[in-house]
Amino acid sequence: SHFPKKFVTLRANEAVTKGYWVAIDVSDTTNGLGSGVKHANSGDGDASTIFGVATASADAGANVRVQTAGKFGDIGAFVQADTAAGEGLVCSAVEGQATQGYTDPGDEFTDVGFALAADATGTDDSGTAVAANYAHVMIRDQGLF
């Protein structure tokens, strides 16, 4: 099987953790509007700006590679603990986490993808068991990059 993927490299405006969902930091103008990211958190107003998963950890001010579309296996993406295969994912109030949810037209939450497996199911790319609160996901291409 072949799973096409898309990536973008942007500035991490805070320390970013591998496998965490990120959002555009609309308050940052360091490299121009839309060029910085932070951990997604619906409590911080990121429900509509969440767009992908960090493929590596990065310090604040460093560049971070973000997967914006396709299957994210690796260590799995950070999700709510009771996520089941097939559930849609939206921004959570937990820093960097996606939670189950489906969006309706006019809803402020962006549908970022869906779980391919329940959390803590299967193995990561190195053969290690996927940890609790992590799952293989399909990231929905939002066409931003």
C-alpha cells in the first residue's frame, strides 16, 4: 500500500513535542503571519487553526516539520484515551491532543482527521507498542500548504 503524505516546515513558537497536534499561531509575526506553530488547544482558540502533527520534537524558535496530510503512524498521534478506530478527530482542550468529534457546517471546530486504530493499539514504526493516548491516524488535508 502507498499512503501519500504532505509536510511543511514552520517555526515552533513554543517547545513542540513529536506526535502532538499543532495549530497556526496567529499571534506570531516573526516570519510573517501563518508561519509559526504551537501545540493545538481549543481552550486557547485553536479549534479552527489546528492542521497537523509534529514529526519531531523542537525547541521554541527552532524549525519543526509538520505532517499535514496522510497516514501518521510512527509513534502515533496524541489522542484522547478512549479513541476508537474510525472516530473523527477535532481539537481538544488538552495541549497537543485531538479528541473524538464530528463537525457540523458552521461549527468552530476543524475536522482534522480520523483514528485508524484505537489508542494504544498496534506497534509504531520501530515495532514498539503504541503508548496509551496515542493512535495511528489519517490526517485530513486542509489544503493550507
